[in-house]
Amino acid sequence: MTHIGTIYMKKVVTIIVVLGFVIMGVYSAISLQKDDALVVLKVWGEKGASPGQFKYIEDFAFDSRGNLLVTDALNSNVTVFSTEGSVITTFAGKGKDDGHMEKPEGIAVAKDGTIFVADYLSGFIKKYDKAYQHVQTFSGFGEKPGLTSESEFMDFCPNGLLYMAEAGNHRVSVFKQDGSFVRWFGGYGTGEGQLNRPEAAKCDSDGTVYVTDLANHRIQVYSPEGEFVRSWGKEGTAAGEFRKPAGIAIDGSDNIYVTEIGNNRIQKFDKYGGFIYSFGKEGRLPGEFGNLHGIIVSQKGDIYVADTANNRVQKLRETKR
Amino acid sequence: MENDRARSSVIGSLHNSVLINVFLVLLLAVFFIVSSLNVKVHSKTLDSYIDDKYTLDRLNTLITETAESLLRLLVVETDRKYTHKNFLTILSQSEDFQAAFDQFYDATIKRKGISEQSLAREIEPVITELRRDIVKCVSLYRAGNIVAARNYYNKRLYGRTKQVRRFT
């Protein structure tokens, strides 16, 4: 009986050891595959209306001093941060004066340091000088060329023109720095060059315009004149696929970074749409995201993302640089 | 001695097959429990999505009906007897927008989807703006400024309605 018991025990131990090895092997394989491309350097912000707190972060721009400008749609303001997350000042905000805003979303800074902020609700685009004082208001709410509906993220291209994505009118509108309207391109549809709720328009060093085509789940690329160049992506969760791409940023080497509302991740591509890496998942921990919106890459290569659902900005850096 | 060895080898083999069977039964039991839990979780998620859809449909219906009533008032009806009743209906319907939206927001909270809650928060000021536009349009009409009310509807309210309906 003792002998039989020993044989029995040996078999049980063997099975447990083999199972243990299998589990460890699977875990190691998953861990090796993970190999995070980004590391979180800093996280700041919480829900609230005081300076440094957020209610709905939208997009970013760097001002002429290298400070980070952050638009908050529900606090109706723009907060100026150091690149380490210290509050410098806020401007715009709720009110009746010309300088105030209702729902600021897109923000861009011209070469001379003038700051342009787009109001999603009123359709106005407001200009502020380097000291964050209001200087001009142009455009307005509507469908006619020159007016905007659901104005989203925008950028100044090397040609000095402002390119703005309009989700409501399914187009990108182009303005001169003085506020005069130049042209629009896009238009509603699913064909090449057509858009369905574009969320962001940003330019690379050549002036090529990259647009997140949110409801078509793809990235579309245009010449500075608005001619369709190429597109990539389709709806999905695999590498190179998108679910509601929102923010877009371009680094000094013309690599493209895209945030996705649906997949809660950042994907990096070369300028032709070649997949490089993806990072992130839904959650509340550092390196996890909820309702991702804007993204920007500093000259140093640090990445700032609007982790909107968590009311915070996350500053990230690539691990292999 | 040889008999003992043969007996233990037979019992060893027997134990081997018994062990495999026990292991398979345990595996099936675990699989069954995990599957049941999985179905339970997914049915809860499905229920919450149905809740979301229902509350969004309600908001959409309210907005559509209000916009239609307003349009009828501005374009077709000129009889003052009817218009007073219509004012009240339009204004009370627009008051219900917020309640309908709150129901939707509560449904997203129940599901604990942080992204959905956040996205829902974004549309709230647009709904507030839509209500404000409706009141402004009705006020212009009541003041006898029908052309201005129609212009306001075309230039602002129509677009605002589309904004909210795209969300729903």
C-alpha cells in the first residue's frame, strides 16, 4: 500500500510540475511579447475646475516659450504648463467678453507666437498674443465656406496656413493667419479623400496634411493644396487598424503618432503608414488610458497625451531611443 | 517478488488512467464554471448596452419632435390660438432633454466604462446650448420677429440639432 501510495504521489507531483512549467512558459511568452515601447515619465491632473485640474482635456500646442498649452472643453479654458506639469497661467475661460470661450478644442501656434484657439460650440476661432491676451475673433458657426461646425484639432503648416478639422461639416478648412478663408477639402463620404467626422489635421515638415478620419476609422493624407495622397487603416484592433482615431502628432522625423478613443492606445507609424509600435490599454493606472484625445511630441521627443477620461496629462518617452 | 512488481505496475497503470480521467473531469468543471461566469458577465454588459441605446433613442426622439414642432410653428402655423399651446409643448420638451441625457449618463456609469462616461460628459454642454437656442428661437417668434426666428433656426438651431443627433 505504501509502495502504491508512493507511485501515486510521484505521478501527482509530476503532473503538478509539468503544469507549473507550462503556465510559466505561457506567462514568459506573454511578458516577452509585451516589451513596452513607452515609459511614463510624469502624470498630472485630476478632475476639477482649479488651475491644473481638468474636466475634459482636448488638445495641445507648444507656445513660443516652449510651454505646453492644454485646451479643456468643459472648463472652457486653456492652461499653460511647463513641460514638467507646473501651472504657469490660464486664459480664455467662461464669460461674455471677446476673449472668453465656450468649448475650446483645437489649438495651434503660428510662427510669430500668436495662439489660435477653436471654439467647438460657437464656431469662432480666437487669436491670442504671446502674453495670452485676446487680439482677434474670426469665422463662426455654420456650413458655408469660412464658417465652421464642430471645429476640432488644427495645426499651422510650413506654408503659414492654418488647417482645421471640422467634424460637423466633414471637412478640413484652411485659413490665413489674418483669419481670411482660403479653401476647404474633404466632404462627407467613405471614398478616397472623403471624410466622416474628422477629428484632427496636422502637418509634417513638407506641409503634407494628416487627418484622423474618426468615423471611417482611418488616417487620410493630403497635399497642402488638399489633394488626396494616400490613406491607411480600417476599423479593428490589430496593429495598423483603428477604432475612432482622434489625436494625431508628428515628430521631427515625420513619424506619425495616433491616439484612438475606441482602442485606448497610441500607435506610431512612419510617414507612409508603416506600423512601428502600439502602446496602452483602458485603465486608470499610469500608462493606461480612457477616452484618449490629443497628442503632441516635443522637440526632445517626449510624448504628451490627453488622457481625457482620467482628467490627466501623461508624459511618455520611448524606451529605445 | 516478481508478482509484487507486476501487481504494482498494473495498479500504477490503473492509477495513471484514473488520474487522467479525474484531471479531465476537473478541467471540464473549471471550463463549465468559467463559461457560466463569462455568459453572466456578457449578459450584464449586453443589458447595459441595451439600456444605453434605449436612453439615447429617447433623447433622439425628444429632439426630433421638438425640432419638428418648432419648424411647423415657424413655417406653417400662424393661428395664435394654437401657437401658445405649441410654445409650451416645445419648451417643456426641451426641458426634458437634460433628464433624458442624465438617464443615459447613469447607464454608462452602471457599465463602469470610463471612456463612455467621459464621451457622454462632452455632449452635455451641446445639449444645454441646444435648449438655449430653442428658447431664443421661440422668444424671437413670440416677439413677432418671425423672419429673425426662421433665420436663427436655419443658421444655428438646425446645425445644433444635427450635432446632438450625431451623438445619439
